[in-house]
Amino acid sequence: MTIATLTPAEARRAIESGARFVDIRDPDEHARESIPGTTNIPLARIGTLPVSDRPVVFHCRSGMRTASNAARLEAAAGGAPCYILDGGINAWREAGLGIQVDRRQPLELMRQVQLVAGALILLGVLLGFTVAPAFFGLSAFVGAGLMTAGATGWCGMANLLRFMPWNRALQR
């Protein structure tokens, strides 16, 4: 069985009627931007969702994570009616519904990886053309790391960035 989707307006009505609202994004994403009243239970820990007979509405950033993990979310709901917010927090924002934004929080870890990887690749190319061709190896190294991350789900750069001073608050 597939989980039904709700528009932002339908989700808001369900929540006002007592449904639980669960954000399955990672804590760093939730800390920077969230929908008021949501409970953050990352997808990796969705099995810890307390059992209840109250309906539950799940959301992520765009709706893709929730849709691709619908079976896991339905199992975590423990038989309670469950729904997916169609379009995720992006659709909620576009519908003009309230969002809490804390710009003091660091960018999401994957966006940090994208920025650093892109900068290192550009640097490798620039140095390769202007200083020495050996610097092209930097771009190749970063590219190989991205391929490894995509193939295995393990990202060395994300693991390094996680321990940077600006990300330490999320460790607590």
C-alpha cells in the first residue's frame, strides 16, 4: 500500500485536527529551516518514532525522500494512518505557510560538501592551467571522492566538515 499525499493546506488541517507532524530530514537541515510544530526524527532513526494511533504526516525538503521511503515510513507509523506532505517543506513555504528560519545555523552538510568540492575542482583546474599540470590531480582526487560517496553512501569530505568549528553545535 502506498501512503497518500496531502497538499500543504490539507496537511495543516490534519495537524490542527491532532495529527503528528514529523520532519525526516537530518538535524542540520532541520536546525536551519523547519516548520513550526514538527518533530525531527531523521530517516536513519525513523524506527524510534513513538507508537501512537494518531495520524502522522511525514515531510522532507521536496517530497522525494519521503516518497522513496514510503514503506519504511508506513512501518514506522505502526498502523496509524500516515501521509506524506506533497512537495515537502518547499511546497509548505510556497503555499505561504509558516517556516522558522535560523540563518545563524550553518548550511546543510551536503551543501557544504557541494561548495567545497566545487571550489577544490575549480582550484585544481585553475592551478593546472596556470602553475603546473600536476594540479589537475586535485580535481581528479575530488571527483573520485564524489564518485565513491555516490556509490557507497560514505563521504569523507562530509565526515571532515562535520568536525569544523561552525558545525560543532550540531554534534551536541
